[in-house]
Amino acid sequence: MSEPIHTSTQSSPLLETLQTRAERLGLYGLGAHLREATDLDEIERWLAWEEAERRKRSLERRIKLARIGAFKSIADFDWSWVRTLDRAVIDELFALDFLREAANVVLIGPNGTGKTMLAKNLAHRAVLGGFTARFTTASALLADLAAQDTASARARRLRRYASPALLVIDELGYLSYDNRYADLLFEVISARYEERSTLVTTNRPFSEWPDVFPNAACVVTLVDRLTHKAEVINVDADSFRLREAKLRADRKALARAKPKP
């Protein structure tokens, strides 16, 4: 006996579900004529293919726009090397609740302690979780905004940094900037304030930020807006890069010391 087929004369939960899915995909013609279909199971299969393809393309587009670049997986992070870092807090961040709350994150610590690695992994996790993200260094961000030669061009470029659900600003504090750059960063933080999450990595405690932006009047307000509803995380460790360089040098020295065959 052949399997029964869905007909146009019957209404079913499947029919209603397929209409909703078709309309969500913008396939309004299909949704309007579903009652005329003779095999809803086959149409469900087609919709599943379309949904899967759109999810794939959306993920590829978000990864490209995020500009995260190459990075080591968080699985390779050596937790035993760091002296100060609350792993429970980091695990909570990877659940992405801070993005849903539009909260900020600030990672503070010396150079080479894994702040960028953590930031890139969080940005990648956000993209996989369906959020938009963008990764940039502080110097690239400020240079990009400063290069816009008209107010309208700068406003358009500012929207590029204001729109992602997560903006990562890496390496703030490695260089000093004049008042104009401080004002540009203030514009970015203000445009995202209480609406979207910003993650900043810095090698300077907040007390030293006036040295990063000498004589800038907005620094206190900038820090206030950035840290309001924020997770401020201290990272203390010897440099991972120096350790890796030493291990590499030791391996090469050991290989050179071996007798030649």
C-alpha cells in the first residue's frame, strides 16, 4: 500500500509550520500555494535545504566581515602559565550572555599574555553564535576614522564600527594619541554605549589612560562609559611569546648539540 500524501484540502500543523518557514525565507508565493501541494514532506525537504544554505552563507559572510584573521584555538591556551586570570569568568563570556546584555569586556595585562588570543576566540565564538563581530587594533581603527576627509565620510565610517554586535579593539595603550584621536575613540564608544558590546584589550590600567591620550578632556568620560556595565578582567603572566621563543631556541640548541651521523 502506498503512503498517504498531504492534500490541498486538509489543514495540518505541518502545513502551518511550512507556511511560516516559507514566509520567513521570503518565499511568499510558495507559502500562498502550499494548500495546492500534493507532497508537503518533499516541500519540507526543499525548505530545509534552503535554510541550511542560507545559514552557511550567513556564517561565511559574518566571518569575512569580522576580519578576525589567524588565531590559536582557546583549546591551546595554557591556563597553568597565567598567574592571574579568572577562568570561570572567561567561561561565562564564551556563553555570550554579555552580548545579549550589551555589556562590555576589558582585558588588562602585560604584553604577550594571551589577551589577543582570548579576544579573537570570543569574536569567533560570537560569529558562530549568530552575532556580528568586527576585530581591529586601536591604531587601525583610529587611523581609519582620521583618514576620512569630510564629516559625512567619517559618519559613514563610524557606522561601520558602531553596527556590529561585538567590536573588538585590540592593543589600546601601546601607542600614544593626540586629542583628535581621543575624540574619535570617544565617538565610537558613545555610539555603541548600552546598545552593543565592545571588547578592549590593553596593557595599561585605567589610571594610565591619560598618558595614552595626553591632555584629552574626554578620557574620564570615555572610561566611565566603557566600564559601565562591563567585565574588567586582569591577566597576569610572563609573556607567552618569550616563552615560546625560549623553547624554540632550546630545541634548536639541543638539535645542534647532537652528534652528526
